[in-house]
Amino acid sequence: MQIVQSVGAALFMAFSMFWEILWPLILGFLLSGVVQAVVSHRTIAKALGGDSPKNLSLATLFGIASSSCSYAAVALARSIFQKGASFTSAMVFELASTNLVIELGIILIVLMGWQFMVAEYLGGLLMVIFIALIFRFTLTPRLVQQAKAQAEKGRMGRMEGHAAMDMSVSGTSFWQKLFSGKGLTAVSQYFVMDWASVWVDIALGLLIAGALAAWVPDTFWRTFFFANNPLLAKIEGPLIGPLVAILSFVCSVGNVPLAAVLWRGGISFGGVVSFIFADLIILPLLDIYRKYYGWKVMSYILVTFYITMAAAGYVIEFLFAALGIIPQNRNVAAITQGISWNYTTVLNIIFLVLAAMLVLRFIRTGGMNMLKMMGTPEHEMAHHEQSMEQHHMTHEEETEKG
């Protein structure tokens, strides 16, 4: 009976957090879909051919406009690297596409507070600068050549089909692109595809967070994070945060609920921010780096990314402490409050209706075939994309006639 109660408590906390972040997730993926629908992937590689500040700025902007799925970001980074982007620009694109995306900021501000949202975006920009500097002084032409040679082998990772799909539309203005029939269809496609790519990580993150919140006593967390010694906590936090992330297997926006549990448990502010940053070096992704670029480059990415994430955590910790804006309240209400009739429930209902409309359009425009192609190798995507384009044109013609 006690086991049943424990499992029930974990599931209750997981669902409480899910209910709290549901409308922000839908809104975030909707906004992300809008941006992706009007920004084409086709010119990315050409624009990222060097390591100049302009190239890296464009890599950051393209990353912000991309999907938040870590697997898709890694696959797309290899693709643009193969097509001519510099290795540095490809890695900057990765960092931006998982740490500077719209949906992540919305979830952070709702679940944990505005300070975490600001810290995430500021820290993401710092990581871009840090990784550019580290690569400039340590990345050798030989290592890049090894990465290029291995990438050309085309070994399979995950979500390669999703990363290769470009459903963006052309037009003379943003609003013309967005509100055209093709534009609305593209938004629905990106919305559903992004959900399909990250739902496992979101579910896993919620379940792990619920279990940790329900089963691990606060005394353990406080001891583990040196909560009673603020100086040691600040030193340990940014170092231990990424290590916890590596072992958690959870990436994309799914690690935010886990971050909330760690924050409640006593990890430092810089530590929880570094933990969120580290979704690009979890164990499954390290294995994909090994397949894409080889052992040496995978090790190089792990070490440089870890240093970058920890360094950004330290800077954020001391900057926010100096400004006096580190939150003092560690109670995350979403972990225990459950469902009640409030603004969250109202917004969830509204956005669920909106999501249903997007899913319906997705299905009516042949989207189910796209879902089947999410894991398709990139080199096999050309034929599928041509078939999908013909289907979309037929659908738009039928819509106009109707």
C-alpha cells in the first residue's frame, strides 16, 4: 500500500508540473512554428561559412529560429557543417537552438520565475561568446578535418528527417507569408513536428522530477548541494549541474521540471542554470557526436561545452548576486499545488483548443506521412519532400476552389 501511495505522489507531482507548463508549451511551440515558417533553412549553410562575428551572430539568430529539440539541433548542425558552414558556426547554432528558443523562456518564467528566464538567455549568449573564443584558440584544422571526414560517412543519429525538413514559405512580407494558406499549413506542421520530437523528453523529465520530488528527502539535497554553506554551494553548483544533466538523459525543454526540483533542493542559482544549459552533452547525444564526428571530436565537444556551461553558470551567479536579483524563495508551487480553477486552467483550455485546430490542419494536409519520416536519413529526404510539396499544392488548390 505504501508503494502505491509513493508512486501516486510522484505521478501527482509530475502531473501538477505538466498542468502548470501546458499552456506555455503550446504558446512557445506556436511562436516557434511561426518563426520557422517564415525563415528558410536553405540559406543557413551559405551564411555560416566562416567564424567571423557576423557568421556567429547569424548562427545564433538561426538557432533561435529553430526547433528546441536537442536531437534535431544536433542533426541539423551536422547537415549545415557538411554543406559548408564552419564547425564553430555549427556548434554555436546548436547552443542557440536549445538555450535561446522562445518556448524555453516562457516555461522558465511560468514555472520558476523571470530571473531564470533572464539568466537562461543571458547565459546562452555568454556561451556563444565563450565557445567562439575557446574554439579560436584550441580547435585545430586537423580536428575539423577529422570531423568532416566522419560526418561524410552519414551515420544515423536521431531526428534527422525532422531536422532536414524545410516547410518555410516564400513571400514579400512577414504577414503575407504567415497568413497565406501555405503559411498556416507550415505553422501547423512545425507545431506538431516539434511536439512529436520532444514529447518523450518532456514526459521523461516530468516523471523523473515527480519521482525525485516525492521520494528524495530535502535533507539529502541540502547535504549534496552544500545548502548550509553558501560559499561552497556557489563553487560546487556550476560544476555539478552539468554532471547531473549528463546522467539524467533528459534534454530539450524536458529538463526544466528537473531544474525546478534541484532548485527546491538547494542547488545554487548558477548551478541550476548550468544544469539547464547542459542538455547538449547528455549521454545519448554524446553517442551521436561519436557517430557524427568520431571519438576525438566527441571528447573535444564534451570538454569544451562543459567548460563553457560551467563558466557561464559562474558568471551568471556572481552577476545576479551583485545585482541582488537571485530569488530567495525556493518553493516551487507547481510541484505540489495540483489543479484548481484559476488562470492556468483557463489558459490551458484556450490553448488546447488552439492546439487541436493546428493538429486538425496538420492531419488534413498530409502531416501523418511527415511524422513517419522524422527518423529518415537526410540523404533520403529529397524524394519525400518533393512528394509532400505536390500534396500541399493539391490541398491548397482544393482549398481555394472550396
